[in-house]
Amino acid sequence: MTKKSDVKWNKFNLLWALNLFGTAVGAGVLFLPINAGQSGFWPLIIIALIVGPMTYFAHLGLTRFILCSSKKGSNITEVVEEYFGKSAGKLITFLYFLAIFPILLIYGNGITNTVDTFLVHQMAVMPPNRALLSLILIASLIGVMLLSEKTMLKITEFLVYPLVFILFALSIYLIPKWNIAMITELPTLNQCLSTLWITLPVLVFSFNHSPAISSFTQSQQRQYNHPDTTEKHASHTLKLASTLLLIFVMFFVFSCVLSLTPTELSQAKNQILVSYLFSQTNFITLIFPT
């Protein structure tokens, strides 16, 4: 039986929760307000109610699946091979690749556009060579994953705190621009269902941190020897990560949708959302005063 003291919070769990948060928060968050805001305020309420449990239980199920392996330290492919054979393992590996590779493409394009826009419009430098810029940025991201676990967690911690701050600060900054009248505008049932249908894939993408689940589970197994203790700590860490995502991401989404008109959301669709917000407000001058 797991002792109560075995599941007390510690820095190791906090760092992994931040790592999972950082894995999920990315390009998807920039598209989520645009899709979710098509029918106004009330579909967001439904989204906020379903996204927390959906994120937590989906990733918890994947973690428990990896933990059920008889071989400690197995990843998801090895667990599938153990239970369903090598053919199934190869199939899952291929499907896993198909699920993650588009994310890499979106992140590669998104981070290149964002950094390029930031350098040109906010820092007033000459436009860099996009191919070289993209190579440097993606190589840097992949390089972090090749480092030791301790170093990776340190770098993630260094990156996530500013990310959380910027998301929260931008959400707060937009509050005076909120159009409260949107709350009184009720969409039709068809509009609401259409928005949910369109938003669901982006919603999953925005909260998805499954690429890090294998590494997370293996790390939990190394840290805690007892299977029950490992599962308890993993569950608590995933719950914190899901809570952080729900609070900060949905607050950002609500703030964007309430402060931008449908026309402005359409204009933002052709740009990176954060870049559009920076170009329409003087928020960037609060961070980098001139």
C-alpha cells in the first residue's frame, strides 16, 4: 500500500509538470482562439468544461499503459510489442510518427514565422535568410532533447516560466479591451456545434503533450521504485500539468476572443496571433521599452 508521504509534492514533479506544460503550449495555442472564437463566448464555456478532463484522462491512460509493462523503462512502442507482437509495434511506431511529424512541421513553420516577425518588426533588423533561420531554430530544439534529462529539465524550466508569464500578462493586458456584449450574444445550435467540430482538433493539438509521455513515464520509474508510488506521482504530475494548461491557455483564449472582433480574428488567421496582437497593441513596449 502506498503511504501518504510517498505522494507529497516535490521539485522533481513540479519540473516535469512544467515540462509537460511547455510541450503542450505552442503553435496550437496561437490557432485555438481563432477557431474557438468563431461563434462568440458561449462555445468557449463548453470547451473549457471538456478540455480539462479530456487532457488529463487521455494522458493518464497513456502513462498507465506504459507503466503496465513487465520490463521497467519500456517506451510505448516496446509495450505494444510486448502485448500485441512486433507487427503491431511497427504499426504503432508508424502511426506515432504520422501523429508527431505534422506537429514538427507546424512548429517549424510557426517558430520561424514568429522569430522572423519579431526580429523584423519589433527589433528592426534586416530580414534573415528563412532557410538558415529555420535550420538554426529546429536544430536548437532537437539539440535540447539530445542532452541529459537533468539539463533538459533545467532548460525547459528556464523557458516555461517566461512563457507562462507572457501568456498571463498578455491575457491580463487585454482585459480592458474586452467586449462584454459578446456574452449576451447567443449562437444558434448549429453554429455552436460547428464551432465545436472545427475547434476539437485544434483543441487536442493545443493541449497535447503525448510526445513527452514515454520520457516522462520512464523518468518517473527511475525516480520512484515502487509501481504504486510511481503511478501516484505520475497521476499527480499530470493533474498539475492539465490544470496549468486549463488555467493559462483558456484564460488566454477567453481574453483574445473577448477583445478581438470577428473581423480582427479573421485578419489574425493570416498571421501569427501573437504577432498580430503585438502589432495592434503596445504590449511589446512594456516588455522591451524603447
